Amino acid sequence: MKTNTGISLAIMMFLQYFIWCAWYVTLGTYMGEHMQTAGIDKKIGDAYMALAIATMISPFFVGMIADRYFAAQKMMGLLHLGGAVILYLSTMVTDADVFFWVVLLYSILYMPTIALSNSIAFQHMSDPGKQFPWIRVFGTIGWIVAGFLVGQLQIEKTSTTFLIAAGASVVLGLYSFILPNTPPKRDATGSASKALGVEAFALLKNKSYLVFFIAAILICIPLSFYYGFANPFLNEVGMDKPASKMIIGQFSEGLFILAIPFLFNRIGVKNMLIIGMLAWILRYVAFAYGDAGTGTWLLYAGIILHGVCYDFFFVTGYMYTEKKAGEKIKSAAQGLFTFATYGLGMVIGTKFSGYVTNSYATEGGHDWKSIWFVPAYIAIAVLIYFILFFREKKQLAEKA
């Protein structure tokens, strides 16, 4: 890969995830401030659910349309320019029900660009296995910079977050047209079943993978509580500039991901997944007892645990899926796993988290201790289920 190509792909990744973080992390805080209505927490959960619905739709768009008929960089440019318009218009919406449809429309435009950006990167690398992580890390840096900027400017409760994301979308939209040309895949079949990864359903015949697959869907319920309500919680309890503090979770994610390949072969997939689920429990217990006074360290602990929560379960899950699937259905298996977790699992989780949080709303805010124990209990139940029924062969890592 040429140096100029690497630089252009790194800039693409930086902007791709800068945009996402700029509006997504503080969405619940913004809605709580500007859309005061009965059951607002349910509406916040629904808004986050919109992104999960778009995740379920995007494989069809990419597999059946974008991959077959359009150059990836041009399609991505158009989607980001359209998304910029939606982000700008979203600042004029004050009705929570209407806002849901705005977020859904934007998410339908944005989510396919993740697959498109990955496709552009992979097609212009001479050694994707070694080069992609170094390009993808700029996406994490983009997320960190956006979170730091939003927190330091203290704009978490304002529409400025959407305007910043809209501006970055315009930049990436225009920049996409000068990215390396990535023509459509002429051999793409475009079938709905292949786009969704239906051929990977054969994996579910394996009892161990089926147990893991169900656990992965269920663990998305605790995940939804963090994505949807961590920032509103930290604002409500009085943490200073919480959006900029939450980027510590991305630093943690980047650090722990380096340990995954080493530990995967050393301690095995089951122990890796168990550690991940234990981290979910510890995180929510920390949040339940944390505060902006003497319990501040517990808030930081809950944020730092994001790296263990995400890497040890989801990154390990992607690796486990790849090893179980084999070369023939590897791509389909990853697509199915993403559909099940960030699609179906998050749809269930975001709806449920909004309902629970709204149930514990008080006149002065929320009973956060009771709220955080709900995902903790769910994580405990998933952990027990997983320990009892998951029986993977220890030879998996050696055989791969």
C-alpha cells in the first residue's frame, strides 16, 4: 500500500467515527434537555433503537445495491452528504416522536458507510491482515477526539453536537469523491439471503456456538443501558465534562484489544467470554454506588471497564465466530453475528433500557442505583447460563 493511500484511508476512518461519536454519545442527554415530555426515557431508548434497526437494514443495502452498481467511494460520499442535511434538520425538531424518525432516517444513511469504508480500505491494501488495524485505529482516534471536543466545549446538552457532526459529514462526503477508486463488485450476486448471511445459520447447529450466539444477543441488553444512559447518568450525578471523561473507555478498548490475540490462545474462548461478562457486572455495580463526590473513582472504574466489556466479549466473539465458521462462510458468519447483536440484540436492549429507566424516573431525576442493578442482574443471569451450557472444545485455538 502506498503511503499516500494509507494517509487518505486514515483520514477517512478518522472522520467516519468522529461523526458517529459527535452526536451519538450525548443523544440521550440532548433529548432529556430539549424534549421534556412524559416517558422521555422511553423515547431515548427508541432513538437509540433507530440505529439498531438501521444496522439490520444496512447489509441488504450494501450487499444488494452498493456492492453491485456503485463505486464505493462515490456511494459513501452521497450518503454522508445526505446525512449532513438530516443532522442539520434534526436540530429543528422538538417532538420526540418525530425525532425518532429523523434519527432512523439518518441512521439508514450512516450505517452502510461503515461497511463501505471498510470495503474501500480492504481493496487498497496489499496486506489487509497487517495494515487494516493501523488504519482502523484512526477511527478510534476520531471517536476520542470528538468526545473530548464535545466534553471540553460543554455542549453535551446543546444542538451544537449535531451541527459539528453535520459539518464533519460534509467534509467526509466531499472528501470521499477523491478517495481511491473502488469500483462495484461485478460478481456480487446481490441475493437477500447472502446479504444477510443466511448461509451462516449452519453454525447454529453446533450446540456450543448456539449457546454463545444466544448469550451474545442477551448481553446486548446491558450494553444498551451503557450506550443510551451512561452520559445522561454522569451529567445528572454531577460529573464534570462527562463526554470527555467517557473517551477513557476508548483508550481502555484500544489497550485491552492488544491483549486479545495472546489471551485467546492462552486461556481459551470460554474464559475470555466469562471475563467479559464479569466486567459487565462490575461496571454496573460501580455505577450503582458511584457519585461525583467520594465515589468518583467508581464512576471512572465503570468507564474504564468498557475496554474489558467490549473487547473480551464482542472482539473475542468475532474471533470465535471466524474460527468456527471457516473460510467458506467466514464473511457470512460475521454478518450474521453483527445482525444478531448490533441489530436484533440492540433493538431489544434499547427498547428495554428505555422502559426500565423511565420506570425509575423521579421528580428530581432518576433512581440510578435501582436502574444500574437491572443490567447487572441480567449480566449475572447470562453469565450463569453461559457457564452451565457452553462446552467448547479446548482444542479450538490450537486447531485454528
